Amino acid sequence: MIPVLDLRGGRAVLAHGGRREAYAPVRSLLVPGGAAGDALALARAYRDTLDCDEWYVADLDALAGGAVQGALVRALADLGGRLLVDAAVAGPARARELVAAGAARVVVGLETLPSFDALAAIARAIGPERVAFSLDLREGVPLVEARLSGTPCELVSAAVTAGARVIVVLDLDRVGSGRGVDCELVQGLRRAHPHVDLLAGGGIGTGRELERLAAAGLDAALVATALHDGRIKRDDVAAVRRADHPSDSR
């Protein structure tokens, strides 16, 4: 499991349904009595309470056309977690900027991708092992304009050909809903691309859902809301980890 930090204006906000203008600062059971939206406190809780050392960071300011929240990204990286950062990467310059700020892997989202040639240029610039392609969806429909087209599976195949070594499936309408991820899509992508790292998020609400997705071939699930309201706890995370890695005693 990879916990999520959605950042806007220097604070962590709670995502729901992809309506970014309505996101409010996070109040989390993981940080009892803490200030709402304290991104560094949440990251420490992800590390120390949940024993998770990789975090998905979505820079909503950058996704809205603004500058990268570089100082906050660097501060998060300094806590020791491996950052998977989504910040409207459309070319090599932004990708290099994020790596310099401490990103271990850079997310290139379908929502802001100008072309698969651009994705290939990013992979050449920072190395394909650092590149994650996000299949951005709304109710299962790819978030593309006229510049790109194809089914979800066709778009993922093009991204893998361009150099992405990680695939993220993210349906924005499902975020925060508890409706869960499209398991059939996950299974289809796993069959088509057995050697990539496959991640998914949007609506994951229970430990049982984590187990179901692991059985479908998912390498990691992106989760936020269910961590903050306590539906998914450390024991749920540890149980899935043990099922995937029986020798792991954590």
C-alpha cells in the first residue's frame, strides 16, 4: 500500500471525486490533535504508524498550472520516504526538476501528457525506471483530448512502449468514494504487461479490497481517505504485506 498526499498551497487536502477546487485540509485519525492539513505530520504518521516508506504525492498547484511546491516536496523527501510525485509533468525539464527536489519516481499523467513522444523523451532524460505513467480516467473513460486516443489498454501499451516502467490506474470519480478500483481493468493490464509495476487508486476503502486487488495482480494500492477515517489500519496493511511476502515478519 502507498499512502497518498494531495498538496495544495502547502497543505495536505482530502481528495474526493476529482473536484479539486472543493478539497479541504485533511483531518486524520493518524494525527490526533494535529493541525488540519499538516503534510509533514501526515508523512511521519505514514512512516511511523503505518510502516509505509513510499508515498504518492500529488501537487495540485502544479496540476492547476502553477509552480511545483518544491520546498515542500524536498521537506517530504528529507523525512526518508520514497516519493512518487505527480506534478503535471509534460516534458524533461519538469521531470528533472522533480528528481532534483527528491522524487524517486515521477508520474506522467495522461491528463497533462502532450504526446507519447514526450513520454519517451522524459524516460530518456531521467531513466525509464523513474517514470510512472498514470492512466487518468473518469468513470472508466480516459482523460484525453484530441491529441491522444485509444482504449485504456491501448494507451497503457503505448506508454510502456514509450518507456514507462510503472503504470498507475486512477479513476478520479472514484477517489474518496469507497467504491473501489475496477478489478477487471487491473486484471487485464496485468495479463497484458506482466513485467511492469502496476499501481491503482481511487475509492479503496477496506482491507479486504486491498487483498482482492493484490490477488488480481496489483503491486500496490494508493490510499488516502480510508487511512484518515480509520477504515484501513496498520494491521490491514501488515496483513496484505504478509500475504505477498510470507517471509516478511513485520
